[in-house]
Amino acid sequence: MVSIPIDLTVPGSEDLLKLEESGVKGRYVSVDRLIELEDGKTEWRMATSGTPGGNIPVFLSESMMDDNIAQDVPHFFKWLRGT
């Protein structure tokens, strides 16, 4: 899976811009790879980068990234199993 930020200020993005909620927008990009291992377990590898936008210092968001990803892992696997 690949998640990439898009720029809604470019011509032709008007319809998408109408769907966007108001507020400060950060940018986030990730690449996820799921592999089913021989023992039936699932391995999930992710590379990610993001900037919060607005007045949040980058060093603060970067220092919290690991914890935020770790909290998302159970939610991701719950979604993957469809439960």
C-alpha cells in the first residue's frame, strides 16, 4: 500500500478541494508491505514520513511518531482481519 499527499492547489483539483475539511493540513506519506510468512504469521513493514503543518514544531511530531505508529498496529490488524 502506498499513501501519498496530494496538492489541492493545482488546477483541476477543485472537486477534491470541495470535499476537504477546513483546518491546518499536514503532509503524510507511507509505504506498507504485508507478507504472509511460511508459518502463517503476517509481517508488516512500513516506512513513513510526515510533517504536522501549522504551529506544531517538527521535532515534537517526530518524537511522537514511534508511539503513534505503535498505537495504530492493533487497529491495522483488526482492519486487516475484517473484525
